[in-house]
Amino acid sequence: MTKARVVSLSELGGAEVIQVIDKELPSPGKGEVQIRQTAIGFNFIDIYQRSGYYPLDLPTGLGHEAVGVVEALGEGVAGLKVGDRVMYMNAGIGAYASARNVAADKLVPVPGNVSDEVAAAVFFKAMTAQYLIQKTYKVKAGDIVLVHAAAGGVGQILAGWAKALGAFVVGSVGSQAKVAVAKAAGCDAVVDYSQPNWVEEFLKATGGKKANVVYDSVAKTTFMGSLDCVAPFGTLALFGAASGPAPEIQPEILNKKGCLFLTRPSVFPHNATHALLQENAKAVFDAIAKGYVKVQIGAKFPLEQAADAHRAAEGRKISGAIVMIP
């Protein structure tokens, strides 16, 4: 058996519930691959799950994505070999680990031009941006796009990708300190959603025009304002809740605001099959190669300091992606 260091939770709550323990890892089973992990991605959903906002059965691990090297193949695995660089983002909870057995059909090959740390920093976030920008609402040249939390990991990718497609991109941030980061990511203009007049500032930036699509991962703080920023027949995509759940609304408000489309999508249904996962991953790596998706790693933490990574993210102390190193 292989000995692995893994994050384990026996209760849900604050970052202090995160424990790093030793675990015996058996040989990979039928259809599985054993991976020695080299870089682990952090995503805000990890906080939602650790805190109990998205409850998990206990005991549990944490984390959805990691990059690593194939160490062993289980029975029936084809198309992979020992030494291959691979990654995953929807193989079930438990990516916070130094080694792991993963179903082979959940793995994606990592191109040689993408480093392990960059892949871990970007993949889950870029796969999120990919479905939002290519499927939830297909961004095209001339569109006006509002990206909330534009200095965050997903926000930066959305802003840069939409800008590369020819959209006029307005980003929102939670403080003036993050304005420069959002502009560097590709935003044509940036507003501070912590200020009461941020909707007016958005309209000023667009010359009074509203957005074809608003991508909102902040929710509680921004949602009602987001409704006021969507053009008639436009789309509001609510895909996270960094500030807490969005307020409840009556559906009639969507009519009054301009026959709006409101959706609450998720990355996992968009990658529910092996074929979809490979197709979408190819779109992401193509976007990276074209320069549409750029990666800013905001901080690196050893796996042993996973709790500190969570505290830094919750405190909004990091601009860009967080990566953990086993």
C-alpha cells in the first residue's frame, strides 16, 4: 500500500476543522488509476462544503481538482500509462491529498505547454468559465458583459476570455485595492460593488447601456443590483454565493426588469460524461494556447497549511488563484 497525506474532516465549520492525516492508499481498483499528486487546486466551493453551506457526509475529504503523475493502473484501464501527466476536477471529493486513486474516465491529459501548478490553478476555474462563456451565454463580439468578482480566479478568466472574444467587459470588485487586478485581467472598466452607487457606475462605464450577460458569483451583495444591469432579454447567470445566498425573488420581477433570463448553472452537469469532459477540456486548453485564458497564481500553500489557504481566501486576502503543493 501507498501512504498518503490527506485532509480529513470529522465535522463541518471554520477552517480549524481541517486536519491533515496519514492514510494507507490501496492499489487502484478496476477502472482506476493511482496518481502521485503534484499540485492541488483551491476553489471557493471547497469553503462552501467545509463550512456546511453545501453539506457533506462525514467524515469527508475536501477538494475537487489536482494534477499528478500516473503511478499505477488498475484492471481494465486503457489509454493511460505509468508516467503520464493527468488531472481531474470532477472525480469526487478528496483532491486535498498527496496521492489518490481516481476513476480513469475522470482524467484529462495535461498538455506539455502547461505546467502542473498552472493546470491546478486554472482548470476547474477555466472549465467553469468555459461553460459560462460558451454555453450558458455564448459571448460574441460587441456584447456588453458584467463580471462580478473580476479579481478572483474565475472572474479574471471570464474577463480575459470575454475581452478576447470582442466583448466590452465591465468587472466588479469588492474593494478599490483589487481594481488594478481586474483591469489587468482584461476589464475595460471596473466598479466597486461595496459602494452603494455601483450600478450607476456600471451604467456610466457603458454609456447607459445594460449587459447582454451578467456573471454573478457574489450573490447576496450583488444580486439585486445585477438584475438592474441586465439588458432586456439578457441573461443573469448566478453561479456562486461568495457573500452568501442570493435574496429570494418573485419570478414576476424578471418580467418587470425586461423579460430577463435567470439561471443557476454548475460545472459538474456540464462535464457529466467522459466525452463532455474531454471536449470541454480541449476547449479550455485551446483557449490557454490562444492566450484567451491567462493565469495569475495569487498564492501557494503546502498541503499541511490547507487551513491557512482557506482563511486567506475567506478574508479576501488573495487576488488570483490559490494552489496547494503536497
